[in-house]
Amino acid sequence: MKLLLSISISLCLLSGCGLSNIKMPKLYKVAIQQGNVITQEMVDKLKPGMTRRQVAFVMGEPVLRDPFDDTKWVYLYSIDVPGVFAEKSRVILAFDENNQLTTISGDYAPGGSADATDGNADSATNG
């Protein structure tokens, strides 16, 4: 009984000495990216009157196309690192009947900066 008690006390005293220096391995958290990467530089290159082909060259093909309304292209991007941060952005481009860009709205404005704090910030450029 004395031996068990002395071992228990010794272990309790020794456990406080060295456990703070031991680095426990942590789980690797994978960044999950979805959609088209959208940058302010890409949006700055967009000008009203550009054709769909020119827009696709600058921005890439859109993530979403409405099969019933082909006048709107939606670009979405999200990145999520679990427990660290999450970011979402969107750009909506509208075209007229001549397939020319008329309106740019969403989280990025041409010639401006991204407004990541307000997901409903819309700015439009009409041509």
C-alpha cells in the first residue's frame, strides 16, 4: 500500500514538471476552395460593352448560368479553413441582347476595392 501511494504521489508531482513542454500533434485542417477565384485586378479589367468572350477571357467561365435567363453570369468563390477562417465573394455580370456587358454587381466594384464586410454591397456600372 505504501508503495502504491508513493508511486501515485511521485507520478502526480512529475506530471506537472514536463507535460507543458510536450507538443501534441494537431490535426491538419484542409482549406476547401470552391468556385472561380475572383480578384480585384480581374474585376478592374471588366468594362461595359465587352463581349461574353472577352469577359470569359478575363474572368473564366462562370460557375452559375441560369438556363432560363442567359443574360446573367454569376461568379462565386469561397474558401473555408475549418476553425481558422471562411471567406465568400461573388460577382454578378449582366449582358444585354447584343451579348455585351452592361452591369457589374457584387462584392467587387470596378476601380474600387473589395467590400468583404458587407455581403450585400452592390455597385453597378451601366454603359
